[in-house]
Amino acid sequence: MNQTQENNEKGIILWAAQKVPEDVCEKIRKVGDGRELVITLDRGTAEAAADRVEIAFGDIPFDLIPRMPRLKWLQLWSAGADILQQIPELKTLPFILTNTSGMHGRQLSEHVFGMILTWIRRLHEAYFAQKRREWRRFKQAELATLEGKTMLILGYGAIGKTIGKTARIFGMKIIGVRRRAEAGEPDITVMPVTRLAEALPQADYVVNILPLTQDTRCLFGAGEFAAMKKGAVYVNAGRGATTDENALIEALRGGHIGGALLDVMETEPLSPDSPLWDLENVLLTPHYAGWHPRYREMALEIALENLERYVRGGPLKNLVDKAAGY
């Protein structure tokens, strides 16, 4: 068997990226053990290679996956596996799915607390007063601190635990809510999601970092907002579609919750006619809480380590349960 035939037997690595440094390309080829490497953002190129793709990385045209009969492994560039909700057929196809879980906790935690601190210290109001050259004097009663407050973290996994550690530095109490209960850390209560209604009235801040699955779509709705403590603040940095946005708007307009700090929306970009733009008790950022100046490098490290494991026949890191959706 000549080298071309051997490569054809091995299949190819399809990598969707704008640019991969040449030294990284060489490492991929070396670790790939003779597999052909195709790097492209062009759909036509991906289509032409579809019947030979064994391994795929990044934001490939996901609707082509059912046309990739040799696909054995897809490495996502994100922590969320939203493609499983967008294309349910993928759940039944026999390929391994992995993500970049583990590299988002620090920056996402900083973003969440950046929004909270901006809110409670009214930094956004001070900034716009500055632009008007107005020496804005806040009353002490208009400001708040975090010490002694309770934060409920909905989706208490790896990222949630990082947020919890930061919250404890501020002297906050933590309630973690996850799919199944588990032993908590010292001074942290961990509850199953079936007890969410019991936990909500205790929280001053509800932080939603849930992934989007069939079970979590619109999980947080009118009943959950009504169960929150009056004046509590809702933070969503997970997936927008886990929240019933109409119910959120009504809760904000009615004044039952004190505010919403949102990095994700049900539909993105947010429609220009959405009431969320104009509500005084809302702070928005355009879905970048998980971004990091070294995001590409960190994702590449995970991908290359998994490629080495794959070629050796070892277990891959960051496996996604396709049936569960995360």
C-alpha cells in the first residue's frame, strides 16, 4: 500500500479556522499520524471532503455531519453543545463529541462579577454622568455590597464552582443547584434542580449558567421569577434560551426582581425592538463573557491533547453526553 492509499484509509482531519499557525499545522500533521489535514472555512471545500472526514475540529458546517459517514470524532471550539438542539439527528450518529470545557471559568466568573459590581456600585450611571460632566452624588442607600448576601448558582458544574469560589472571597453565601445533588464543599449547599423553587427565595443573586438542552429550554420562567426574593437580581451568562424572555420582561416591568444582568439572549443578536434595550433595570453585554485573549491558544491545547489521545487509542477529555446534551 503506498502512502496515498494509506492516507485515504486513515481519513482526514477537517479543521475550520481562519488561520492556524504553521508550527501548529505541522504538529497536527505529526500527531495525526499521516492523516491529511484540511483547514478551511469554505463550505464547498468541506462538502468535497465530507465523505472522507474522520476527525473534525471547530465550527465546521454542522449540517454536513450527517453526510460524513466516516466521522469518528468532533472537537467543538466551545463549552456548549448547542448543535445537538439545532440538529437533533446528531445525537444518534456514532461519533464522539468533545468540547473545550474547563477553559471558561476564570473569565466568565470575572465577567459575572464585573456586571454585578457595576450594578451595585452604579458604575454605569457614574460613567454616563461623567460624559455629561455631571458630579453625580449617590445616596448611601442607593449603593450595596456583596458581603453577607446569598448567591444561587444554577448549573453548579466546573464554571459554577469557579464563580462560587469568587463569591466566597466577597463574603457571600453560596447555594449550588445542579441536575443531581452532590456533596457540597464546606459552607456551600448543593441542591438538585427539583428543589429550585425552595432555593430561589433565599437568594439575593441568581446566576444562571445552564447549558441549553431539551430539559433546560425555558426552564426559568414566570414561576421561577415569582419565587425569587423581591428585589433580587437575575444574571444569565449561560444560554439565553434557558430563560423565558417574556416572563423575564414581565418580572422586570412589575418590579418584583430588582434587575437583570444578561450576557446571553433568547435570540442573538437581540432584536432592535426588544423591550430589554430600554428597561432601566437591565444591563446587557453581547455574549462575550466566555471570551479570553488566549482563547484560541487554550482551545488549541485541548484539541491537540485530545488528538494525541485519539491517535493512541486513549480516552478523550471533555466528552459530551450527546443524549443529555452536555
